[in-house]
Amino acid sequence: MPQITVDYSNSIQFDQEGFARDLHQAVVEIAAAKPEACKTLFRPSELTAFGYEDPLDFGHAVVHVTLGLLAGRTEDTRSKLTEAVLELLRKHIEDEGGGIVLHASAEVRDLDPSYRKFER
């Protein structure tokens, strides 16, 4: 914990390493997580569909960050964390200025009580 997943259009210039480092720091500071517990998985998508537009026009890009935390964080903590994620996305995704519309979003959710893990 926390389990962090970043789904994104691979058509964007995204500093994933810097984003993960800064995000882990924010999760530690805002949600009192342990640094060694922070794990982020990046999942690029080759195709992003938006409305009725031709996806091959690459006019839109999507980034969605999901943070799964153990239950017990206040709504205020969850909101602060979500806002921090959006600020970090602004910082670590280049504004290409080529007419691509970036749709960035984030959510913090509680991990299900059945959540378990192992390490080896």
C-alpha cells in the first residue's frame, strides 16, 4: 500500500520517473504512507478514443491516476492528495502546444478489506 496505477495515452511526453518520485513523496507527506510502501504501475495505451473523433487524429490524450489506500484517510486528506496528483501531472507532462487536448484525472479510493499482498 499504496497501490498506484497510471493509465495514459502514449502519445504524450511524460516524465514518468520524475512523476513517480514526486508522487511518492506527496503520498508520504499527505497520507502518511511509508516511502518503501509506495508502488506505481504505468500502463500506456496506444489508442485513445474521444467522442466521435477519429482516434488516429491524436487530438486528445488521457491520463488517469488511481491511488488505492488502506481505509481510514479523511475526505480532506483524499482531496489534498488528488489535487497534488493533478499538479504533478501538470508539472511532468509536457505541453506540446500542438493542439492536443489533455484530459487528466485522479482518484483516491479505499482498498477493499480483502486486500492482501506478498513480497519475495
